[in-house]
Amino acid sequence: EMRQIIDAAHGQYKVFFRLAAATGLRFGELAGLHVEDINFAGGFVHVTRSVWRGVEVAVKTKKGYRDAPIDSGTAEILQVFLGDRTIGRVFQGKRGAPLDNHVVTGEVLKPICKRLGITPGGCHAFRHGRVSQLQANNVPGDLIKDVIGHSSLRTTRTYTHFSDTFVRETMERLSLSCTPVHTN
């Protein structure tokens, strides 16, 4: 579903949703991201601030200060999007203001979900989706916790949601090879 939403989005929102899905950053962390926070050579986003109700503030927790790795495809999309910009907010609302979660969710994300026939959720669903994707691909829990910026694995575990298809395929892959049971 994340890929469908990204493909259906336009302009900065395509890049915003791609970065949200690739990193699991909180909405406020994405809204507070500055061009200077992106290390293309190192392949990470340096998370140092957030936006809360239109104001730049500290990140939510101590563990929120982190370097969130980005894949080369996401880095390339970001570079193209930024062009020759070297300073300022990566994503901007009207007149250069920070993006507003309610506006992005209500005016961009939910209409896309409706068009695609996807149950609408908020931007935080990308965070849950990233954690679930990492879990499904056997990424160690401690690494997931650090990338997402959680202080405990207990919190990270509550973000994991597996699709019915994944569960079914996993059960089949791990099934016991038994001979048929005769009940006569």
C-alpha cells in the first residue's frame, strides 16, 4: 500500500511519502528536516528537530536524535527533488511554512487512499509500515529500534503488522513435512 500511495502522489508529496516509507521518520521529523540534514555521501538523514503545531522544536525523545539510513534510490529521488538547493526546509507548506500534519493527511493522503480503495490512515502509518517491513525481512530488533528512534523494543513491537498473505506464506514455508495421517 505504501508503494501505491507513493506512485499516486505528486510533487513534494511523492518525495515526502517515499522518505516516510524508507525511513519511518515521524511526521514532525520529516516536516522539520532541512537540506543540510541530508548526508548523501553517507546515505543518511540526520534527525535533529521536529515540527509541532508549526514551530520547530526538539525531537520527541532522546533516542529521536539519530542518523536514519536511506537507500540509494531514495537518496537519488531526494537529490533530484532538491536540485541545487543547499539550505532550508526540504518540504514546505504555503509561503515556506512547515508542513501541517492535518493538511497533508486530510488534503493529500486521505484523498489518495480513497482513490486507491485503501483504508485511509494518517502519516504515522508509514512509520508502522516501515517497522513491519523491516521485521518481515528479519532485520534485528535492536537495529530497527535505533533506526526508528525508539528507546525500547517493547514500543517497536507494537508497530509491527503483518499482512494475511505474509502470515500464510510464512506458515507454508515453515510447515512441517509430515506424512498424511490415517484416521481409520
